[in-house]
Amino acid sequence: NLPAPELNGVRVASAPLDPAGALATAEQLFRDRGHRFFGIEVEVGRHPTVEEAIREAGLERVEAWPAMAVAVSGLPETPTPEGVTIRSVTEPSDLAGVRAIEMEAFGTAPDVVERFVGVGLLENDDVRAFSAWLDGRPVGEAFAYRTGATVGIFGVGVLAGARRRGIGAALTGAAAGAFGDAVDLAWLQPSTMAEALYERLGFRVVSRWEVWART
């Protein structure tokens, strides 16, 4: 129930026996919670009956992106640029800088940031957060989420004035290595603008995803 449409969505856990009915039930759940927006994210080609139900329900495709993955052992070294420090976010007092980056880099609303980047991140053993510092101030962020033997890398963001220095790559490397030998695969879902960066780091497209929505 975060007050941001893009952070409230439906995903397919397994192919439903009645795709149209499942979709209608999910949408009603959103309405019951007061959401004017309803959206579902699907992996293209994985559940054809669900994709057919989405189209028949009149939803519109609003966004698309790839999922990319790489063996952690295959990642090149990502040196930290000169003058930059990559820090682990471990204390509640560290969160203020991360929230500021989140708002400026991604345009996230302040009330969403307060809840989305909260102390719960620091208390979860399967989550790691990192910040990049330049000239005494935070300029970048990244989050690592462990699931089994994989690590998902999210929220890699660098402030406009600090881009094109290799900070994003350094943050990605820190997030990929956050859990050491406990994981062997790193994955992410980049924006179109960032896809080339991750290709240079060895990530390869393994699937395509789409968001379909009704407002």
C-alpha cells in the first residue's frame, strides 16, 4: 500500500487454472485497498494464457525491460574511481543520505522513500545497501537482495553530476559481492539507458518483462 503506483503490482507465481478469473480477483483486491491503479508484471512468453487474459481484459502495456544475469565469478573487477568511497549502509543514521539519492536520482516521493528505504533494510540478513561518496557527500546507491544462491541488484543510482566516472559499475560490483560465496549468480532488471553498462560488465539478457496496467 505504498502511495506510488509503480511499487504496487501483481506477479504470476504459477500458471492459474482460470487466468481471467485470477486477473479479475487481483484487480478487485487493488480496488478494495483503494488503489486507482492496477498493474501486472509478466515475463514474456512464460505464461501465454495469462498474457492472453491481460489483453482480453483491455490492459495497456506501459513499460518493458530485460532481465540480465551473470555468474558472479565471471564479473570483471570494478575498481572504485579515484576520490570515491563505497560504503556499506549499516546504521540508521546512514539512511538519510541514501534517501536523498533515491529522491534525486529516481524522483521518488519523500513519503515513499521514508517507508521504502527504512530501518527494515538494516535488519534483514538477506539485504545489503551501499552508498558511494564523493567530496564528502553521498552521490550513489545500490541494494543487494539474496534469494537462495542468487543476488538481485536493484536501485543502482548515481546523481547527475557524478555520472560517467564508473561509480555505477563500482556499486554494482559491491552489490554482486555482498554475500560472498553464498551466491553464484547475480541478476538485475536495468533501464534502457543502463543496459549497455551491464553488458560491458558481462551481464546477458535471459528474459524480457512487461508491465500492463489499467488506471
